[in-house]
Amino acid sequence: MSDSDERDELQRIRERKRERLKRRQAAEQAETGSADSPRTPIEIESHSHFEEVTSTHDLVLVDCYADWCGPCQMMEPTIESLAAESEAAVAKVDVDRHQRLAQQLGAQGVPTLVVFAGGEPVERVVGAQDRATLEQLLQRAA
């Protein structure tokens, strides 16, 4: 597979994920009347959006991920269920789209998960984690 073919495939994967996220957010908005409901992962669009999310919500689990990352894909159902079932807001940062923000968050590998409490980072783990570990991180930070 050539570099061009790989880039095209990555772009197709990103587009599919964005479309799924948009459909999920639209469905959630129809149910709750809020597009930024913490019941679904919040796709970070910019550094200012990130600042808004971490300052608006008391507890935020930030998932620094990449579409091409196998462990990130494996964790996606866990991340989505935590967003739906926990009190924490869940924010997703695409490290390819937001390289500077990912660097500021200390994401040297993916997935990197950072817990923010009161607008400040309080916990950080790298690599695939099970749900129990993530729940413990959130409990400690709350």
C-alpha cells in the first residue's frame, strides 16, 4: 500500500468517525435539547473549545486519540459508555488534527487519557486502560 493510499484510507476512516459522531450528537440533542451534553463524548474542535469544556465541567476525562490507533479503537466503546454513564464530561482530542494541544496535554503516545478537575489536570495515563481503572481515576479526582 502506497503512502497516498494510506493517507486516503485514514481520511476515509476519519470521515466515517466524524459522521457517526455527528449522528450521535444530533440524536442526543433531539433527546435532551443540548448539543454539548456530557452524555456523549465532546469532540474538541480548537484550543479555545478545549478551554471552554474543561472550565465549564467540574470533572473531564480527556481522551487523546488517533483514528489509526488500534488501542484507541478498542477503547472507544469504554469511552462512550463512560460519557453516557458517569458524572464526568468526556472530551476527545484527535492528536493528528490538534498536534499542539496534544503536545500541551503531554500526549507522547496514544491513547493518552488526562483527567481534569476544576480546570486543572490531576491524573494522566498512557495506553489502553480498562473501565475500572478509568472509573478509579475519576473517583480520585472528584
